Amino acid sequence: MLGLANIYKHKKSTLAYILISCIFYVWFAIGLERTEALKLVLLYTALFFFAFKIIKTSGFYYRILVISALLFRLLFLFSIPNLSQDFYRFIWDGRMIFEGFNPYLYTPNSFIVNEQFPVTQAQELYNGMGELSAMHFTNYPPINQLCFFITSLFASKSILGSVMVMRVIIIVADLGTLYFGKKLLEQLKMPSNRIFWYILNPFIIIELTGNLHFEGVMIFFLVWSLYLLHSNKWQWAAVIFACSVSVKLIPLMFLPLFFWWFNKTTAILSVVEKSHEPLNDAQGNSIVKLNDEIASAKKPRNALFKLLSFYTIVGITVVLLFLPFFSMEFVNNYSKTVGLWFSNFEFNASIYYILRAIGYAITGYNEIAIIGKVLPVITVLIILGLALLKKNDTLPKLITSMLLAFTFYLFLSTTVHPWYLATLVLFCVFTKYRFPLIWSVVIVLSYLSYLGIGTADKSENLWIVGLEYLVVFSVFIWEVVLKKSH
């Protein structure tokens, strides 16, 4: 009680900001319709303002910030997501598994058009998920499907109950990210309070807990894997990394970036041998560790063996997790579904929209089928460049390369949904870059494009998309290019 009284005495303004934020989060959760564009933007902006004030006035008081982060998430517990309909498909997939079906082998359409209802509330779920989701095979990896199945175990007959279970899973994952993120920052000798720029970020709270996107679970496994990697437990890091991949496939693009991590001792040896200076005890306790690293570096095969072993463990673990669903039909369905994201879908893109406009001007047609194949190749080349030319031999360097790789992936994507940014927000906590935080603020503009604001046919308003990316590219160029050259 004395501790609470002390908090109240010295943190009155912080508590006031927390209370106001609670009101706004409740308003966001149950008092906002997706079509209310002005209210959406004002609430979203206000929540960012008060999040900043909470962090600033609290002096990064750990207990206050943790309680606030948990409280804000729990305020969404009993509400139905109002900015996304993906959760209806999540529930459908989970109940399909519960009923003994392989969710990768059937589309919801294949049942409903034949007036078959394989799961409880099938028609309601079908209507909720929308035509686009219903006509395609699921693309959610096995651990994601496990989360959906767990949901069906606890709430097989209630949509709200299913939503509540999924929210609990995502909240627990965020708490895990808080735990391992804080520990990793401490090990890297960085301010541990940086993790609250992720945990208390309104974008993260709304998109993950509020709108039920499982990027939060993927991020939990990813930061846990990085923590294990830094602790020199690379075998377990590979297993947990594979779990991250098995929630969302995105971490697969980071695998080439580990090259210099496992070859870093070779670099150390090169520097020492060129200096022609013997190592001596004046270097303190680090002498033993450095000598061990040099001894390991004298065996180049050892570094290559570790790298290949890391990749092998990741690959085997992912395959084992997919194994319960495996069939040639599954491979065919899954590969086609994933491929659609590069050749059919387009939303909130940046560079792609510019290339699309050029294509229209030259040919008169939307050349997404061609552009959608070229852009991933460019992305792969950029990632390989970051992997081979940038020595990612420390964890901050490795995470920075991951951040840049994923940033270029989003810049070159044909589809950039708001929740994709969650991974960037996490990465920036461990780097010097802050443009993902700015992007997490202006990403709300993409929801206006969802609504077709300013257009007659409800299509995307490219002026709004342009405004979003004008801000993002300006900050990105300043931080990554101009500021670096000063």
C-alpha cells in the first residue's frame, strides 16, 4: 500500500495519462466503427500522444509501465475486432482441425457453396471472413494453426469466446517479448526501458491484441531466439527461430544474414594476426574468451559447420512442424496461396505503385504479374548484399541488417498491411533507427485507403498512400542515408 501511495504522490500526471488512455482504448475497442475515419485518426493519434506522455512522465518506472501495458491490452478482451476480419478465418481453421479436417486441403467456399457446414457457426464465420479469404486455401503455418486449434478447444461454439482465447495467447506472447527483450537489452548494455517503445506502442496494442494478428507470437519466438543466440545457445536458438517461422514465414528471409555471425571469429583472428601483437593479461578476464574464439577461428570448417547446422536445425524443425499436415495436395495448395501475395494482391504499396503507373503508361495494363515476380528477386539480392557485404558479427549489427532487410522487403512489396510493421517496431528497439516508430504512427492512413476515402468507387486513394510514404521515406532517408554521411 505504501508503494502505491508513493506512486500516486509522485506520478499523479502519469496516472492521469493512463486513465485517459484507458478511456480512449475502451472507446477504440467498443465505440468505433471501421467507417468512422475521422474518429479513427483522432483516437489513434491521441493514444500515441498519451503513450509518449506516460513514458516520459513515469521516468521509465518499470512497474507502472508493465501494469499499463497489460491493462491496455485487457481492455480489448471482451470486444470483437473492428478493423480486421481475419479472425473469422482463424476461428474457421481452428475448428476445422477440431473436427478432424486438414485446413490446408479445403477452402471455406468448397463447403458453403454445396450447403455443407463442417464447423459450428460455419455460415457466420464464412460471412465474416469475406469472399477473398473464403475462396483461397489457408496460408497460416502450423504453430499459428496450433493457436487456432487451442482456441477451438476452449471456445468451440462462441465467436466472442474464441476471440477472448486468441487475445490471451497474444497477450502472453507480448509479455514474453517484454521479458526476453528486456533481458537482451541488458546483455547488450543498452537501456532496458527501450522495450516499452514496443510494448506500450498503441499500434502494437491495437493491431496485435485489438485486431488479433499473430505477428506478436512470431515476434516473441524471434526475440527469444536472438536472446539464446547471444547467450551462445545457438542450437536452441535455431529451434525457437523455426517456431517463429512456423507462426509467420517472414523470418525465413533473415537466414542469410547469420553468415557473419558464425564466421565472426575468423574476422577476430584476422585482426589479431595483422596486429602482430601478443595477447596479454592486461586485457583482463576477456583474454580467456578471446583466446577461445581465436582457437575456434583457426578451424574455418568449425564456423561453416555451425552455420550449416543452424540452417539444418531450422529446416528440420519447420518440416517436423508441418509434417502432420503434409501431402502433395498440401504442397500444391500452400505454394499457390503464398504465391498469390506476389502476383495478385496489391494494397498500400510504395515502389510497386510507381512501377505499376509506369506499366500502365507504357502498355495500358496492370503489369503486376511481371512486376510481382521482379520485385522479390530484387529483395533477395538486397538481402544477400546485406548478408555478405555487411559484417553482422555482433547482435546489434545483425538486428540492424534484419531491420533494413525487412524494410526493403516492405518497400518493394505489392501488399503492405498495417500489422506487417510490428516486426520493424521490435527491431528498432535494438538499433539507432526510429523511422519504424514514425511509420507506426502514419500507418493509420492506410485504413483511410481501406475505406476508399476521397474516391468514388471505394478504391485506394493514392494521395493518402503517397502522404504516408512521403513521411516514411523522408525519415528513412534522413536516418539511414543523410544522417549517416554527416
